[in-house]
Amino acid sequence: MQQRQLGPFTVSAIGLGCMNLSHAYGAPPAPEVGEALLHRALDLGVTMFDTAALYGFGTNELLVGKALKAHRQHITLCTKGGMAGVSFPDGVKRVINGRPEAIRQNCEDSLSRLGTDVIDLYYLHRWDKQVPIEDSVGAVSDLVRAGKVRSIGLSEVSAITLRKAHAVHPIAALQTEYSLWTRNPEIAVLKACEALGVTFVAFSPVARGFLCGDLRDVSTLAANDIRRAMPRFAPDTYAANLPLLQGYQAMAQEVGCTPAQLALAWLLHKDSKIIPIPGTQNIRHLEDNMAATQVVLSSEQMQRLEALINQHTVKGPRYNAQNSIEVDTEEFV
């Protein structure tokens, strides 16, 4: 596996997003299936694992912690706080809370679930706009000084917010959605990361499955699949985007790789400071994804890909109105 730099850590060029082993895309697999996938990722050379307090309201961290405990010294363990499940009379609900006391508690809870004394990379999962970013990052910097966190990351923030945070404490990584069909980081975030020496971590690098080419009918998605609430996966909008796959799959055939590998290879070729973190519940898909490091793209092929799928050719925004309010990223209009 090729290696890349993630803050102070040297990690696999492709990491593993662990969310959908417990959360978001329909029914999660049985814990033993998730453990087997995590172990196979280790076999394939993956050393960066990305989870969060939110995923499965803690069950994902429990799964990751148990499966990787024996390998803790050989991996870079990343998790997130500032957004977690909170119990209410009518059930557990997602709450964004960037107050220092909430962040400290989130971190303690994550350390316990992960079964570790220190988190390698701790992200602020969302910026709580009721709390100055300087205060939230200051709370995480206190955790660094206490030896409970080794480095700090941010998720779904703008270039302006990144610079404010970086002035409080060096930010090792910024994570947000980035793929051929979600190009928002190109507005300003990627340039800010380069200027500040921040690694960019790309989640949903295969466009939540669109760029794998297998999902043709969104009516087959499970009732609790988060994509059902995303504008691009509305039946009419998704149908309008499907014609993009014809040329895209033809390019994958030309390059000699799978569609998913083409999406990941594009990111790997885009910049050596980008680390994609695809997630999957399927070991065969995992193996396919990790082989993307072997795909070679020419400059001409990169240009053709970008001309085919971009913010002008893709229909629909990535989030609905409520989720758009919760993120702090520059958006193409």
C-alpha cells in the first residue's frame, strides 16, 4: 500500500471510513461481519481508520475498538466529537454541541468505547455555530496537552473557519465530501489546506455509491438509508444524473479499472496531500477500493474525467436545507 502523510502520521494512501458498518446505509452488518472486514483491511495494508461518536450512537467505536485493539500500535485511529447521540424521553437523537464541556465528555466517552488511552486524530465533527470555533478548538487543544489526543482535525468547515481554528492550534486534517460529483472543496478549502500544511481527507469519494455504477434504481434503497433524504438521490434527480455514467464507465474500461477505482484514482492523482476514505460493508468492494492505488491516470484522462462529471454537469445539491444549515462549507450554486 502506498503511504501518505496525515499530520504527524504516515498512513496508507487510502484509509477506511467505518461509518457504514454501524450507521446510515440501511441495516448494518452483524458485528462479526464488521470485524472480519476491519481485519481484511489490515491485511490489505490499511493503517488509517475513521470513526465517530455519532456513528451508531457509539456502537461503531465499540466495534472498531474491539476489532483493532491488538493492532493499536500499528494504526492511526481517528474519531470525532462535537456531534453525538443524546438521550431524550422519546429516544436518542443527534445533537451538535461544541461547548468545551461537551467536547471533553465526548472525548472521554470515545476513549472508553475505543479501549485506548489516546486518540491519534480527533475531529470536531461539526462546528456548532452557537460557539466560537476558537472555543471549541481550544477545548480540543486542552485534550492534546492532557495527552488524550495527539492531533486535531475539523470536518465540514470553510476555509475561513479553518484559518481561525489553525490560529488557535495547528490543524492536522480537514475532512469533507470530495469526489468528481462534489467539487465544493475546490472553491477555497483545498488552497487553504495547502497554504497551512493541512491534509485533506475526502469522505464519500465514490459519491455515496453513484460512481460505483451499480445503483440504478433509488427505490431499492432501504427506508432508513440516509441517501433517501439527499436531493441527488431523489428519483427524478438521480435519473437525470444517470446518463453521466455511460461516459464515465467507458473511461474506466479504457483505463482498465473498475468505476470505483477510477473515482479513487482521480483523488489520489489530484494531490498527494489528499487521502480518500471510502467505506463499505462488503469485503469484495473493500479489496476493489484498495487496489485503486495501482491505477495510473494521465493528465489528459484527468481532464476528460473532470469535464465529464463536475458541478455544472451534476444535477441537484448534495444536502437538503436542514443539513446545509449544519455544515460550514462553501457551496457551488
